[in-house]
Amino acid sequence: MNETILALLAFLPLLLAGILLIGFKIPAKIAMPIVFLAAAIIGLTAWDMSFSRVAASTIQGLIQTAGLLWIIFGAILLLNTLKHSGGITAIRNGFSGISPDRRVQALIVAWLFGCFIEGASGFGTPAAVAAPLMVALGFPALAAVVVGMMIQSTPVSFGAVGTPIVVGVGSGLDRAGISAELDSVGSSWDVFFQLVTSEVAITHGIVGILMPLILVTVMVRFFGANKSWKEGLSITPFAIFTGICFVVPYMLVGVLLGPEFPSMIGAMVGLAIVVPAAKRGFLMPKDTWDFPESSSWPDEWIGNLQIKLEDVVGRAPMSTFKGWVPYVLLALFLVASRTIEPLRNALTSINLSWNNILGEAGVSGGVQPLYLPGGIIIAVVIVTYFLHRMNPQKISAAVSESTKTIFGAGFVLIFTVPMVRILINSGVNGADLVSMPVMMAQAVADSVGGIYPFFAPAVGAMGAFIAGSNTVSNLMLAEFQFSVAETLGLSTAMMVALQAVGAAAGNMIAIHNVVAASATVGLLGREGATIRKTILPTLYYLIFTGIIALVAFYVIGVTDPLM
């Protein structure tokens, strides 16, 4: 079988998912079992994977699904806990002191706060936390998910305290081989790795400066009464100001300090500048924008987690600060759990794992319930119970409501994540073929030649679309991108950086991230509607990054120690 046909077969599960979800608007609970079966059949036949490897990959996916559901459950439970404690009312009231404009609220709650959560935790947590919070503030559920998914861009490469770079790039490259090459030219791995980090930070910073504006413009266009791009653009000065306040410290930290803290520090500096500026009306538009009356919202916009004013009236009044404290604690707990080594070791000591599942080498899975964001969120819920002086009936109601919401997400994810693992683990097979994602990437590289740098970010995004993870995309494809750069005689560091940037952008359309975010607001079944909207900012990100790549390679002539 020739490579073109194999590449098409490798791409078929993704194409099928796109056709069913976006083209035919079929709910993921129907589409993803079909896509899973297609991936399994292609793996067993064209790739000649053993049945045990397909089965082991499926089990590995189910273990990962358990971890995802734990995060989703925690996010929903925290939101419902605040609903019953009166915290949501306090948070809502607090925004009247900043701005009633929903665009401003989206920039502060979704973009800046979401970027901080991404930097601290990653793995889809920002959408899982920000989406239900926006619903509680009065956003339509679908708008909250779309906005939540757009957070999954600029901050993602440095999410979870730099995991996509530290683990994804660090483990995805042949470190020993590259180190030997670097030593021979008088350089070192540390110099090369920091160069990759700096180029990721600078590229993201240039592209990401417009993401806050794109976020609000997409929201206004699709969820405003007038369906107007112009109403979104009227906030351009403030949105670009928000972008600058985030990306400048973000780039400086990436270049000067490394990959662990750019997203967190960028978001903290941004919040410290933007919130006071908003209160003072700095660069604010003359108009104030809001969604249409909720009674006129289409059914497509509404999830089953709508938190109405009548749900929270009569709760004991509390200060805005006290209402926000659980989310502040969440951010602090997440950072502490990732940066304080004794605490990290204690939380990771409980690890429910299965190594070499069914005897398949390298196919392992595990869940660390205390270390995962779900465990951290549950700890915050416990603190909130006492801090907000709740009674057992209220917390019981929150647990009951959250449990009902989680069941729908489980069904979709038990097909989506195993499908991903089959694709990724297909590199071990009887046909002596590379894995399906690498086969797709090779087909792109072979077909475009010297202009490949323009498409390098899209290859990274494809990996993230498959895996739902920047880290996993980098693990799968960083070495491939490095090899293409060597073949073309271009900077290997810059090509790997493009991989990481593209993989971050791909999170905006990653199917199981959309499913997970949708589950937090009870919006399962409308994943295609979300992807149809988030594809626009994804295309912006990939095209703009591709143009930067061509300029960097062929105009500026960027180099690295290996050139």
C-alpha cells in the first residue's frame, strides 16, 4: 500500500469526526463511537496492529478518561457549591463595580483569569473552570464554552507550569543525540532548550496580542442580538490594551526565566493593570454591550447548568472578596501543588496505575486523584464549605447536581480518548509503519517542500486536535519537526518552537477538550456548534504563525547552534 493511501487512511478518523460533528451536526455521543470503530479497524488492518495493542490502547484511554472526568466533576462541584453558598451572587455583584459590559467581563474572567489557571494547571482546566463561572455570571452556555475554548491558545504552551515544553519538547526530542551534536559545536542542551522556549514565547506574544480582541469579536458576532462584527470591534483599544498587558510580561518571562511561569505571571500582571483600568473607564468604548434577553435565546445556546437569579436569592449576603476567595484559593493551591516539591511528592504518592497494559510495552495509564486538578478543586470545595458556613443540605444538593451532569460527559469521552490512544500507539505494528499522526505529518512535509515552515504550526495543531493536548502533540511530533528542519537546512529550534505554538492553537478545536468544556455547563450534543466557531480563531493563529515562520526563516534568517 503506497504512502498516499496510508496517509489518507490515517487521516480518515479525523475527517470522519469533522464530517459527522460539523457537517452533519451529529452529537458527539453518536459520532465518536463511530470514529472509534473506524480508528480501531484501520489500526487492525492497514497498520496491522495486534488486537492486544488496540485493546491496551483502549484501556489506556479509559484510564485517562477517568482523570478527565475527575477534573470536570471538581469544576462543576465548585460552581454548584458557590451557587448554594451565595458566592455566585457576590461574584455577580462585584462585576457591577468593574463594568456591566459583557465584553469586559469576558476579557477579565475568561482571558486573564483563564490564562492564569492555564499557567497553573493546564489540561483543559481553564475552560472547565471559566465556562461554568461565565454561565453563573449570565453568559449563554454555548457562548461560555466557545469563549472558554479560545483561552486554549496563547497561554497553553506554558500551561501546567510549563509542562508542554518541559515534558512535551524535552521528552519528545532525542535529547541524548541532540546533546552530542551540540557538544561537538561547543554548545549545550540547556542553551538549545532555552532558545526553543524564547522563540515559543516571542511567537505566541506576537500572535496572541490580538487574541483578546478576537475572543470578544467572535462572542459578539455569534451571540449578540445584531450578529454584528462591528459591535465587537468597538472595544478594540481596550482589548488590545488587555493583550499587551498579558503578552509583554509573558514574553519577558519566557525569554529571561524559562518555560515554567510565563502564562501565570503574564496573567497576574495583566489582572493587576487591566482591572483598575477598567474601573476607571480607561480606553472603554462608549457603548455597553450585553447579550439579548435570556428569554429569546435559542435552545442551542442553553445548557442544563443555567444558574438563574431565583436559584441564589435568599442566600446570606457576603462580600465580593469572600465570593471570589475559592477561585483565588484554587489558583494558589494549583501553583503550590506544582511548585512546592514536598507537597507535590505527597500528592503524587497516590497513583492508581497500570504499566504495560496487557503486556504491551510503553502502553501505561494512571490516575493521581490528589494531584490532578480535580483533587485540588475538591480540596477547595471542602474549604469553601466551612468558609461560607454552609450546611450539609446545601453541599449535598451541590454534589447531587454535579453527579447528574457528569454522566453525559462520561459516555462521549469513553470513545473519544481511546480513539486518540489507538492513533498515537499505532507506531508499534506488524506493517513496519510509523504511527498514524507521524504518517499524516510526513505526507504534509513531502507535499509542500521548501514552504513547509508555513504548515509546521498546522502539523502541531493536527497533533493537538487528535490528542487534545499540546504536551502529547509535542511528544509525538517534536522529533519529526526537528528532522524536517535538518533536511531543509533550517533552524531546528525555531521549527520545534513552531510545533509547540501550533499545538497550543490546536487545543481550540480538540474534540475531547470541547466535550469536556461542554460537560461543565450541561451542553453535551452541541460540540459541532462550538468547533464551527472556534475554527475561525484557530485559522487566524495558524496562518499568522505560518507567516511569522516564513519571515523568520527566509527574511530574518534565524539560526541556532546546530546550523
